[in-house]
Amino acid sequence: MSGETEKHSYMIGQAEMAARPLENALYLVATPIGNLGDITLRALETLAAADILACEDTRVSRVLLSRYGIRRRTTAYHEHNATEAGPKLIAALEQGRSVALISDAGTPLVSDPGYRLVGEALERNIRVVPIPGPSAALAALTASGLPSDAFLFAGFLPVKTGQRATRLQELKAVPATLIFFESPRRLADTLAAMVEVLGGTRQAAIGRELTKAFEETRRGTLAELADHYQAADTPKGEIVVCVAPPEHAVETPADVDRLLLSLAAEMPASKAAAEAAKMTGGERQALYRRLMDLKEG
């Protein structure tokens, strides 16, 4: 049954409001990252009116929907069933229906499922409509006290030590505040790696459980934060790490040596030298010879 013929409603406080019919489109609906009061009126209207409500985890989404009296059937769409569920959603969109996509928290596609679905929809000339709202990355940035005129969201760093160091080396000279998501159990190791690659004097901030009851933002240099979380118990909750831009982008010889060794741990020496040349602007053969010296020494 389409949005034009099926009636949905939701509750705001004590007032019940009829949902407006939605046009045929894929709606990307941002949802609260903790405090359920952060939902927007437009998001509620969209969730109440969409023909199909696709959720990363229907059990998690049910808490939000129940809070606002939205009594809707939901369907699961996540990274593990995207191959099967995605074509069904695309077929529904091609039949003229409306689909609202939500993740467990925050803005869909930002380290959450949906990228492939949006790409497929656009290839088929299906309209994609963002319904903006909460974002953990932006919430952490605004509370960090770090420069916000330019920033780069880098998602989760690789788990493997060498790959993580390589990725940090790639980001080291970016003239913007860096924003990462991180697992609580990996936070101490990640901060130690950041000290090693980015330098311990860079200012940073750790946002934990943002918008929730035990919200915390801890600020300091990377070295100070690394020491704190190395000594403290493993933190609980969602973690966002913000790192200030570099004071300068000049690479020291020691920086280049660390980059060469981290790359060589993941790939052959010749390829490592070629990658280092791309990242630093150095000469490939000279970098290869330097890597050989490092290995011999």
C-alpha cells in the first residue's frame, strides 16, 4: 500500500499528528546518537509516512519509534544482508514507493550502511533525499575546541599495526582537524600510534558517550591523552577522537624512515618505495635505497 493511501501517525507529547504523504524517493534519515530528544520534526514525519522503513537493526530502531508512537513495520538493511535486501528496496522504489533508511544512530552512510544502496538508486535515476540531523563526528568537533574551519572525517583506522601507521602517515600533513571513530578497547593503542606518527604535542580531544547521560569530552595533547588512557580502565561507550591540524607539513627524515618501514611491513620494498614517493614527493629510487639501508641497519 502506497503512502498516498495508507495513513500513518506519530505522537509528539500528547498531540497526535497525521503524517504527510511522501513522494517516491530514497530518504536518508538522521537519528539521535544518544538523547532521543534530538530527533527532528521532519525526521519524524518521514519515518511515519514512508511506505518502507529500512533499519540497520530493527530492535534498536524500535526504541526510537516507540518513544514517538510510530507504529510501523520495519525491514532490516545492514552490511550483512545488503546483497539480498538492497535489490528488494530498489525494486520497491522503482515501483513508485518511498523508502526511509536509518542506521542505529546518527546519519546513514557515515561509517554506517547505505553507500551501495544510494549508488544503485542514483544509477537508476531514483531521487535521493537527505533528512539531516545528529552526527557524532560533528558533535565531537564542535565540543573539542579544535579548529573547525576545515576538518576531515577519517572513520575507523585499520586494526593491524602496520596498516594503521600507514594510514596515519597519509593523514599526517592534512591541514585540517582529523576526526576518527574508535572502539573503546582499542583507544589506548590508537592514541599511542598517533603519538608515534603524528607527534605527541598535537592538541586533541576525546568525545565519549556524546549526548548521553555520562557524556564526557577530555582535551589535551596526544601524549597526555595516551598516558591517561593507558593507565585508566577501558572506557565505555562510543568514542570519537579529534586531532588538531599540524603546525607545519614539513616531513623530517625520521618521519620518512618511519613511513618506509611501516609500508615495507605490508608490501614488497619496491612498492613501498613507490608509495612513499607518492606520499612525500620524494624520489622513488632514493627512497628505495634508504629503505634497503634501514633494513640492513
